Amino acid sequence: MYRILKLLLTLGMVLSIGLTACSPAAEAPIATEVPVVTQAPVAPPILAVKGLVNQELNLAEADLQAMGPVTLTLEHPKNGPTEYTGVRLSTVMEKAGLAEGAGALLITASDGFSFEAPLADIQACADCLIAFADGKLNMAMPGMSSKAWVKDVVTLELTGG
């Protein structure tokens, strides 16, 4: 009798395994496409305007382009007459607004080089430009020393000077 029970139990297990294997597979969930919303990549700022200003600015090249670039032929102290396209420095300064006590502009390049000019000289320079140069910004500062023509500018900081 024990052998019969053991045989029946074994047959029951084999039968249940067989039936499980033959049952229809569970339906896989239906994948639905979710629309991917992409935004245009935001360009990183390439110029910070800070210090004694009413509004600090972090400007991408597109922001500067929106300010109305001009093309001018300016006299570089070492290279002579050269054509530059850029935004007038006065336009950027106007957008930032000068805070009380501002007396100088510190221009800093990506490599740490800096040049400081009295604010009065900057304000008197109608043709000073932040010029576009292959994804970088260069200062075009007619009437000023070659040191003022900072390349790869990343920061304009108004100081008490």
C-alpha cells in the first residue's frame, strides 16, 4: 500500500509539472511608447558680470547675440586695424546696471589673467566690444593698452576701484 501511495504521489507531481509547463504563458505587458520631451540644450554661460552691479548676469553666447552685435574696425595697439564683431561693452554694463560705489572694471580671462580699468575710461569708450572669437570672448578696447585686450574673457567684475 505504501508503494501505491508513493507511486500515486509521484504521478501527481509529474502530472502537475506537466500541466504547468503546458499552460499558456503569462501575457507580457504591452509596452506603450511614452513621448520623449526634449528641450533644446541650454548653452552654458560663458561670461559672468558681477560685483557692484544691480543685477549679476551669467550670459551664454546666445544672450550676447540677442543684445545686437556690431562689426567695427578697431585699432589694436599691436596688430593695427582689425575687424571685430561683438556686443558693445556699454550695452552689457547697462543691462547689469552700476551699483553705487562702482569705480573700476576688472576683466578676467579663463587662465586667470586680469586687467583692471577705471570705470570712467570704460564709460568713455563708445566702441569697446566684447568680441566673439570661435566660441570664446575677447575684449576689443580701442585707445587702451594691449593688456586691456584680454582674450578668452570669462568675468567682468565691477569693483570699488
